[in-house]
Amino acid sequence: MKSLVRFANICVLSLLAITNTTIASESNEKASAFELPHLTSGIMTSLSDYKGKVVYVDFWASWCKPCKKSFPVLNEFHNKYKQQGFEVIAINLDEDKLNALAFLQQHKVDYSVLYDEDAKVAQQYKVQAMPSAYFIDKKGIIRLVHKGYMDSDKTKIKQVIELLINE
């Protein structure tokens, strides 16, 4: 039965990757470990702090228009699924931290926002577009990479979150 459920999950993820109008790809590689400071407090946060949870790692910048659209949606999903083991980690890539802080004044969120000053973590993850999201399962495996954001992506993102939470 477990193998049948796993096969069904793979089929759903494949279908979502193929039908996504932005760019998405399946992945089954281990998520690279990282530790970055929280954008506002400076407290160091590590991916390992979220071990055993489904994590949506979102690379963004303040100048990115699709990022502005995605922030409230991600906040909605974070609040809706947090009790089920879902977390969002937003990693800012602005060269000037003040731009990111100004962005957060206008787009308040309840999830962790980290600062990748030298874009070293973005390089580890081979970020090529803004925003770029990495769906990481409970075992620390990147299951899907999603590039860009359009309003029509909301349903697909929700489906992947629910799929990974229920594994």
C-alpha cells in the first residue's frame, strides 16, 4: 500500500511539474544545509531547525513584482498548515538589506525571513529566477522546484503542500 501511495504522489508531482505555467521541475536531491541570520533580529536560523517538517524555501528580492504577489499567499498557507508541520522560510537576496526591511514593513508575514547577504545559499541551490521555491519534504529531500509566481500557481502550490504534509 505504501508503494502505491508513493507512486501516486510521484505521479501528482510529475503532473504539477509538467502543467505549471511558470517553470517547475521534479527533484529528489537532499536539500543543502544552511544557516543564515533572520532579516530583522539577526538570530541565526538553520534549515536543520525545521527537521521533520515540510518546508517551502522561497528565494526573493524586494524589487521582484511576483514576489510581492506571493508573500500574502505564502503567509496564508503558512498559517493554515503550520499546525500540520508546514513551514515557510523566505530568503532575501537584496544587495542592500534596507530595501528588504522596507519591503517587510509593507508586506508583514508570520514566517521566517532570512538574509543571504552574499547569495551563497542561493548559489548552493542554483537559483535562476525570482522568486524560486524549493519544496522540501519531511526527510529533507527537495521534491519540487518552482520558479516564478503567478496567481494561477496558488492552487498548485496548495496541492503540493497538502501532498507532502500527508506523506
